[in-house]
Amino acid sequence: MMVNPQRGEIAAELDGKTWTLCLTLGALAHLEQALKADTLCGLSAKFASGNLSASELIKIIHAGLLGGGHDLSESEVSQMRVENGIGGYVDIAARLLTATFTPTPESGRS
């Protein structure tokens, strides 16, 4: 599976299957609503705080799966298993947020 980091995509293994996750603009709008953030800056500040609950991790991973083109419910995502337990979920969310909010050197953004 090929992911494009310049588009903010990551690969993550959930339930023994490799998935592409991406926080598209639509996925970010979904997260704004789910996490009750008024703006992208508010959403980014929430993530930067590092204070995320298990339900927020589910919402982030769910939004990333939706943005990656996977039609799964939040309930289905909440039942998925990942290697390394809670640390694995945190790693997926952290990599996804980093890919979304951190410009890559190749992107030409600064």
C-alpha cells in the first residue's frame, strides 16, 4: 500500500489490516463538530495540548479512515484492535495529526 505523505496520508494497521488514513478538509470539519472546536486553530490547539481521551482518539482515527476513503462507523472503529494497546492508538493519532499539521520539506510550505 502506497501512501502519499505530501497529501497527509499515513498507513496504519488496525485489526491486522493496513489502512490509509488522511485528515481531509471534510474529515477535519467532521472532527471540529465531534470535538466541539469552533475553528481549525481551536482544533489544532486541542491536539497540541496532548490531553486526549479514548473517545477523542476514536474520533481522530475514525475521521482519518473516512478521509482515507473507508466507510466505517465510529462504533466499528472503537472495536478495532491495534498492536501495543493504547500506545498503538496514540501512535496512529499522533502520526496522523503530524502528517496533517506539519508541512513536509518537499511541499514547499513553511
